[in-house]
Amino acid sequence: VIIKDTSIVLTQSHIKAYMLMTLQGLEYLHQHWILHRDLKPNNLLLDENGVLKLADFGLAKSFGSPNRVYTHQVVTRWYRAPELLFGARMYGVGVDMWAVGCILAELLLRVPFLPGDSDLDQLTRIFETLGTPTEEQWPGMTSLPDYVTFKSFPGMPFQHIFSAAGDDLLNLIQGLFTFNPCTRALKQKYFSNRPGPTPGSQLPRPNCPAEAIKEQQNAILNLKRKRTEGIDKGNLLIF
């Protein structure tokens, strides 16, 4: 709700606090060999003290067995990692980290970053925005069960998409959106650099009723779809 409430100004310190708490919760899960598999803004809750909680563990699964096969039909599509969209049955913490990247992008843009209408459209949006990966960038990609060849897109520079982000934040985004799941978001300096994260008690609270925010969000998404029809997406992504 906070992401969708445009009356709230989210500072870099606010965003850092949300991301830090999200990743701390996720680290706890992963250290205990649990994948969440459905991370999205609606499943991140704030209590009265501003402490963020991971919620909805309906798709959570233990991992770590080398030959264990999973379903690829997990994670809400807009937050789904490309290996899942290509039908991967064996995967790990990278699927959660990709979803965190989508949430971070949404915090910065205040609209969903990659709102695909189907799995194929989702992959197209990912590659148009981030560039089409090669086998060298993502070893094993062409061997995935549902792999299909895509047009080679150059992608867009992250500094053009997230114009207010500093270098350390851009590096974190780059790490979270790494195509190779094995190297996704390894060791980033973002959380140790200034500004520090806002204390939970000082984080913003929603000002608008949930229904009003939903109507406002639908209007923004409709505007985004109209503006991107027939337009070079490299020139128009921020609203």
C-alpha cells in the first residue's frame, strides 16, 4: 500500500530501510534452507513499529537437495525470475533475489517495473529492458525446458531508468537483475554507505484508503500502457 500511496514521499533512507529488512528476513529463510517463492509488495507487511515482516508462505519450499525438482509455476508473474519463465525445475535462492529486485524497482518508480501480460510477454519486457542474455552471460540458459530464442535487445542503461539512484544503488539493482542465478546479488556496498536506513519508528505510514490507492494505481498503469504503445521504450520509462 505504501508503494501505491503517491502522497507519501519515499526517501533514499526509507527505501534502504525497506530493502535491508526484506533482505535480512530473506537471509534468515535461506540460511534455514527455505525459499519463499512468492515475494511481492503485497507480501511485505509493516507492523505498528515500522518493522517489516515477510508474509504468505503458501508457496514456500525447503531447498538444498541436489536432485530435487520443483514446479516452475511459482512467484507472481511480474516478480518471476527468467529461469522460471523458461521452465526451470531446479533452482535456488536466485528466484527470491530476482523478486527483491522487482520490488526495489517498484519502490523507486512507484509502479510495477515489468508488468507482463503472459509468460512470453514477461520475458520480452525483461529482455527489452535489461538486454537479451547470451549463453556466456547465463550458462545453461539454452538447455532450460521451455527455452525459446528471442530477438537480441541491447537493453537500457539503469541510470536512465532509475535517474535518482546513486552508483551503489544502481550496483545493487544490477546485481539483483543478473541473469545468471548463481551470481545474482553477491556482496553489495549499498547498505553500508550513506545515507543510513531510516529507523522503523520513523518510516512513513499509508495516508490513503486502500480502495483509493488501487484506483489510482490502475489509472497509472493504463497511462503507462498507452504511452509505451509504439514508442521506443528506451526513451520513455519513468512517469
